[in-house]
Amino acid sequence: MTHPLSQRAGLSATALKLIAVAAMTGDHLGWAFLPNASAAGVLVHLLGRITMPVMCFFIAEGYRCTRSVPRYALRLFFCALASAIPYSYYQTGELFSNPFSVLYTLLLGLLAIWACDRIPQPFLRAAVLLGLFLLSVPGDWGAYAVGWCLIFFLLRDRPGPCAACFCALCLLHVLEAFSAGVSCGWGAAELFCATFVQSGATAALFLRWPPRRCTGAHTDAGEPRRLPYRRLAHRRRGLAGQPQASGRLALFLSLLPAASDSH
């Protein structure tokens, strides 16, 4: 069945990823070469905040579309592990002081989606989610990224509530940046730049999210499709009209190439 979102026109997944990569690249170049309080620096950092919501969106869509959630999580884990030392050195100048990059946070977002989708017991699910949120605190974007992943997954078919919850988390992030600036004794100009830049994540709402038609292992209900075994099931049903054979022989015959496959 076609998903309701597939009826909506929007950017392709590739275009959205390219926008995210360009925004992130400009943001990182701005940290390296532009003064933070300059107009150009504020602009590139503002646009750079688009990247994280887009990544969270694709984590939620990736969970629905992947053929194997464990393999998806392992890929994120190994990428987070590979980026830990470079990220820590870039952030602090030390190798192991802050190894929790955005890939670490996205992995926790994926696990949070899995917990919501697969753990039926409410108390156990709440405990797992609480643990994941606590683990995300030292990560890049922290609990906000995990929350966005959950919002994009749970409210996928409800654009209004999805946008409202997304903006609420963005507002909390802006307030956190403002309170951190006040506690550090920043001036009015620095406070304005910091809070204005952090509000840039809401600009992601102006992007048209791409419709995704999943061909992986998860249906709309989250159940595995087991695509490699469909063909085997059809062949077993095709043997039903033949004389009875032993179980092992029937399985062996079902695995043989069909006559039509040799042409």
C-alpha cells in the first residue's frame, strides 16, 4: 500500500542530503576561517543548523526501510568509533577528552526508535528510553537529536504535530544556549548571535521532506518481510501437487533453480 506521504511532492532524498552536506561544510569552514560574530559567520552557522534535523529524519526513515536494523546499528557504531578520536581532537585538541560525535548520538536515536517500536512493556520501554537519553547527554546535539529521531518516526503521518514538537525542541535548544551564554557572562551581541544561530534548526521546516517508498525488511507495521524467503515459499507451494517426498528431499528440491530461471 502506498504511504500517504508518497503523495506529497518534495525534494528527492539525494537533493536533501546534498543540502545537508553543503550546510555542514559551510558551518565547519566558518568555524575555521570566519569570526563567530561576523555577518558571514552567523549566516553559515545558521544554515549549518539545518544538517542535524535532516540527519535525524533519515535515521527515522532508515529504520523503516533498512533490511536489517542490527546491521544498520553496527554500521553507525563502527563509524562513530572511527570518528571518535578525530572528533575529540578537533573539538578539544586532545585525543580522548570528548569522543562522542554526532554519529554516536544518531546511533542512540536509532536505538530509541527501536525501543519504541519493539518493546511492548510500557515501563521497560520508558526505562530504556530514559537510559538512552541520559547516554546522549555528552554527545553532539545530545538529547535533542534523539528526540528529533523519535518525533520524525512517531509523527511521520501527522505533519502538524510533528512540526509543533520539532519546534518545541528547537526552542528548548535556543533557551539552553541563551542560559549558557548568560552563565558565561556573554555580552548582548554574543548572546544574540548564539541564540539566533541555534534557532537555525527550525529552517529545516522549510525544506520539503522527500517521500520514501521502502523496499527493505520493514512493513508499515514494523514486521520483517523476509524477502529472500518469498521465492522459496512459492516453490514449496508448487510442490504441493507432486507425490509425497521426505522432508529433506522436498527442501532440497525447493532450493533447486526453477526451469524458467535457466533462460
